[in-house]
Amino acid sequence: MDLSIVISVYNEEESLKELVSWIDNTFKNSKYKYEIIIVDDGSTDNSWSVICELSESYPINAISFRRNYGKSAALYCGFELAQGKYIATMDADLQDSPQEIPEMISILEKDGLDLISGWKKKRHDGLFTKNIPSKIYNRTARWVTKIKLHDMNCGLKVYRKEVVKNIEVYGEMHRYIPYLSKNAGFSKIGEKAVIHQARKYGKSKFGANRFINGFLDLLSLWFLSRFGKKPMHFFGLIGSLTFLFGGGTSLYLIIDKVITQSQGLKYRPVTDQPLFYIALTTIIIGMQLFLSGFIAELISRNSGERNVYKIKNRISNKF
């Protein structure tokens, strides 16, 4: 198998037939033997019925979740099923063109890349609802991840098989697959400007809160990549410094009081000084942070799988 195209679907019954036909017209006479892997992410419309119908005529492997788990779980499951030398991902809303994929594979091979991401240079979305927030989001993502991509969250991407087999996409981390790949050791990442189609059917499944969630996920991913396997290095360091500050301040106040008292001078009781209680508070906070790091270290060494999903139906085709 040369190419696996992984598509996450959620209530896209109107676009599926056109999408699959578009993919087939692109690759049926090409040099690539391909498969389409569709993950129905708990659709409540007739998407699964349409997928079943299409699987009778096209090389489709598909699974259906019992409920909506999110795009990350869908991609993770699709990556598990993919058998192609190259793995492409695209959205099901007809805004990504499968005709971009052959050239993306060519660039991947020519430049020796691990993955190549699409760049929707000219977007057909609302200026204030998507375009401007997307620019801010991508600028922040470039600064944090140090990956020079203009469109980190573009659904149209092509990977070498070994990349998707060595990363875990969970939560809402589908936005940061290039960063996950980089952290897994696949740092040869490129991009290609792609045509962004206007939405033809339905409406976007992602609301404005995706930008807030995306930023929080980015911070979480950055923290986990830096301290996920060594949380004691973060909490322990800050806790130790805080504890030493509080302890040092308390010791200073006590020594100052003893010296002043020994000289027969008027002194102020340590317990009458607000600084003493601030110092006690920092000692307690420092101990809590240190213990948090210790507990987090134990948890990280015994963590289980994060991707848990229930499959309702499945289609397997041998074309």
C-alpha cells in the first residue's frame, strides 16, 4: 500500500459522496495504490449509512465510534489502521483538496521530510471569526514550538508511516501533531501552500472557544514536553527555592531579634512582624510544591493509556 488517506467525519453526510469521488478521481489512474480510512466520530446524521454505501465501490476501511470522542481520538484510531507508506490527513468538509497530496508527497521525498503540512495561505473564512484569530494562534504556536509553520492546524498533511506510528494524539492535540512529531524525534518538517476551498455544506464544528482551548493545550503540551517525564525538575526546583526563601527570611528575623536583645536594645517580637508570617507561608507553599513534584513523579512513572474509545461498527475492505 502506497498511500492511506485518514479522514475524521462528524455529521458530514452531504459531502461524503463528493469527497470520496474526488479522491478516487485523483488517484485511480495514478502510481499510488491507495486506501481511504474514514473514522465516523459518533455522527448523529446518516454519515455512517453513506460510508457503508460508498465502501461497496471504493477502497474504504471505516470504523464508527459509539459517541463523539473528538478529532484527536479519530485520527489516533485512523493512524492505527493505516498501512500505507505515506499517510495523508484531510477534513471531510471539502475545504481540503486531495489533488494537493501527490505534490506534497513529491516534496516530502525530494526534501527528505518526515511530514509536510498544508498552508491555507488564502482562507475563505470570516476575517474576525477565523482569519485574524488564526494568525494570532499560529504566531504564538511558532514562538512556543520553534516550528516555522504558517498554519499549524491545517487538516491537510502528509506523513511518513513511521511518524504516525510513533506519536500519540490525545485530548485535542490534533492541532499540534507537528510538535508531537518533533518531540518524538521527527524534526524534518516542511509546508506547502494549498488551495483552501469555501465550505460547501453545513457549518464548522468548531466554535470560537477552540482558540482559548488551543492556547491552553499548547501550554500543556509545552509543559509536558519539557517536564512530563521529570515533573520534579519543575515543582521541586520552585518548591525548594520558595522553601529556602521562607526559611532564610525566618532565620534572619530570629537572628536579628537575638542580636538586638543581647545588646540590651529595644526589639520587636518576631511574631509581631508581618514578614514572619509571609515567610511561614512561603515555607508551607514550598513544601507543597516539592511534594506535588514528588507525587507527579510517581504518577508519571505509572501512567496508563490516554486513548480509550468504543467502536460501534467497522468496515474492512481488501481492494
